[in-house]
Amino acid sequence: MTRSNPTPPHHDSPSLSPLSALRSDLLAGITVFLIALPLCLGVATASNAPPFAGILAGVIGGLVVALLSGSRLSVSGPAAGLVVIVVQALATLGGFSAFLSALVLAGALQIMFGFLRAGGLASYVPVPVVNGMLASIGILLILNQLPLAIGNVPGELSAVPIALALGSLAIMSAWDTPALRRIAFVRAIPAPLAVVLLGIAVTVLFDLFARGAGMPSDQRVAMPDLSSWSALSHAFTFPDQNQWFNPAVWRVAVVIAIVGSLETLLSLEALEQIDPAHQKAPPNRELKAQGVGNILAGLIGALPITAVVVRSAANVHAGGRSRLSCVTHGVMLVVATLALTGVINMIPLASLAAILIHTGFKLAKPQLFVSMGKAGMTQFVPFVGTIVGVLLTDLLTGIAIGFVLSVVSVLERSIRRVLSFTRNGDHYLLTVRKSANFFCTPQLKRYLGQIPAGATLILDATHADHIDHDVRRVIDSYTVRALASGVQIEYKHWPAN
């Protein structure tokens, strides 16, 4: 998810009859559901969380966040971008209930961000840091999903999951090519759904004709049977209230709140570009809506929720007109969870792994590294620094490293433009522009050290806005030494002390 987005498809006039608008929203909601179901399951599996937690996050995103959001087309649910955070948090906190406590706190922080009007701060995050964060998430997503793609059998490789994963990756890569898009079936079926249908077909065929050579139950989705109220009530997980004051829980909460809010705001920015009406959603209202959703998710055992650009874009392209399309997708997730558990449990984990590996590749595609390299070192260094920081530490630390590198890069570039130093024979011209502060003193000392005895130095401050005390002190100190060595100093528009 970068800040550049594809050109939106052509849409007819937005003024439709109520019946036509209703039909358009319902069809768009079904389309989003077909994409969301495998992604909810895949994100949950990748996060080492129960599959029901992923479905539940999608339901909350569709039935709660959509109604509170100021965006009519944004779709919220579990995001691949938070998988790494969940995995690391579960390992750090030691359990899902403790993680849910952090998620409740993260939701409260997001609501606070909204009331503090922090929604506009995302625009101040440098593009290299955002791209580095997304690329590092993509790399970690690929690394985390490779074991599932090869069957996750210690000490050996499993041929069926590997073949299925490779076939699924081929489908995901080729599905949107112009050649395949000419086929009506391909245009009607989202790529993730095609991968899931392939996986179910392989499972059924092996169960019927070669049960021993197929995939065992631990290599498939394991949704609980929710056919009774008792079973449904036992499917929910609740936060550990003893963890509210655990510093580690608060650290996870801060990471989820910051990264989840950033991903949400970037998704809204992307959606604005592909929305035919180019409607701008209120960012602070969106943070509050996401916060409410995440508090509810933490209270009943769901994964973290953000606005997600892939499902939102699918909503636009499918002809969604209002929040009804997103609500429809949430209702469909509920129906599928209650009525299609048996079918869902035939989905191989290798199929879901392939979907997420493809998602990770899109986040960390080679073209991104090439484009950042072409943008220059001031862009490339923070980009790579963010990636290395995330891979070696954690997401929040990596973002902080990239941000610091971006600030240093901006300062270094600004400092280089403040002072200029030229020579003409035994005459040296030192020009000061803009605001000369203590950051300039190392460069200033280096320039002054190059002036030989008996030379003439011209100090030109014609275009200087301000010269602070540290710079003046360096000049004054040099003046004393220069007079002793025969250096003549001429001042041009040099401000008095």
C-alpha cells in the first residue's frame, strides 16, 4: 500500500434509483465478502490466532466500524499489515487473553487520538518510512507463511501442500493479467476465492480417492462447530483483566494503536483517489470508529481491525454506493460462519499461506526497492533503515529509526544549503543563506580551516535570515586567530552582535 494508486474505472452517474442503488450495494457487499472470507481466515492463521478471531474481526468491521465511520465505501477488518505485531505480541505476552487486553487499550488510545485531532499527523510521516514499514511487513509475512506453504512438517517437505501453494501463487499472479481478464469466469471470481476453491477441491478429491496421501486435519482451517448457542458462546475469548497494568501490554497497545491508525489513514487516502466521487472521509472520526471497533474486538476475542485498502478498492470497483455494501459483507461473514463451517474447514492452510505470501510480495515488490533507489539517498537510506530496524528489532522501533534517518537527511540537506564556500586566487568567499544555527558549525569550521595565512576572506550575509550565537562564536574565535596570521576579513551585510 503506497501513496500512489491506480486510475479508477469509469462509473456511470452516481444518481441511481433507490432500487438500483440497493442492488448495486448488495452485489458489491457479496463481492467484498468473497474476498474478505479467505483473507480473514488467512490473517488469523498467519497471526497464530483462532480462525474465528479473524472472521469476528471482519464482522465487527462490517457491522460496527462501517456504521460509525465517516467513509461510505471504506471496508474494515483484520489486516495483513498487523500480522507481525500480533505474532510478536502473542510470543511476548504469553497468550491470546493478554493480547486482547492490549487490543482494548489500543482501541481506547485510537479514540483519544481522534479527540486530539491526530488524524492529520499521518501526512507528516515520510514516504520512505511508510514504504519501508510496508516492505518489512511484506518480508516478514512471506517468511512467516513459508512453513505453512510447505506443509509445516518438521524435518521433511510435504509434496501436496507445496504443489498446492505453488499452484495458488500462480493463480494469484496470473488472475489479473489482460489475457485471463478476457474470460468471464475470471472477471466474476476474485483471485483469493479462486485459490480457496482450488484448495477445497484438492481436499475433497484426496478425501475421496487417496485419503492417506492428502492433507491431515492439522494442515486445514480448524473452525469450531457453531451450530448451537452453547458452542457459539464458547467460541468467544475474553481479555485477561489482570494484565491492564502490565508495561508489556501497554507497549503492545501503543504499537497497535500507532500502526493500525497509520494503516487506516493511508487506506483512506488511497480510497479517496479511487472513489469516483473522491469523497474525503474525516480522519479523526475514522480513528474514533476504529477505536470503538478495536475495543469491541478486544472484549470478545477478535483480531485488530483497520481500514483495508484491498477490500475497500474491491467495494468501489464492484459498484458500492453506500455503507450498506460493507454491512452486507459483514452479514455474509456471519452467515458463512454459522452455516458453512464444514466447508470452511476443508480449506488447506497452504492455500491461505499462498494468498498471504502473494500479499507480502506486493508489499515488498522489487520495483519498490528500485524506485526508492532511483529517488536518491535521502529517500533510500530511511527506507532501508526502516526495513532493517523492523527486521532486527520490532515494528515501532523500526519506524522510529526510519523517521530519525529522514529527519537527519532533511537537516543535512538543509545545512549544506546554508553555507557555500568558493575561492578566487587568494580571495575566499563564505556565503551564509537562510538561518545559520549550531548544526552548521562543523561545516563552518571545516571551511575556515582551509583558508591559508595572508589570504582575504569575504563573509557575505546578504541573504541570511538569522545567524545564531554558536555561529557568531566560531566566527569571532576565528577572527582573533586570522588577524594573527595575516588573514584579511571583509564583512558584507554582516549583522551586528
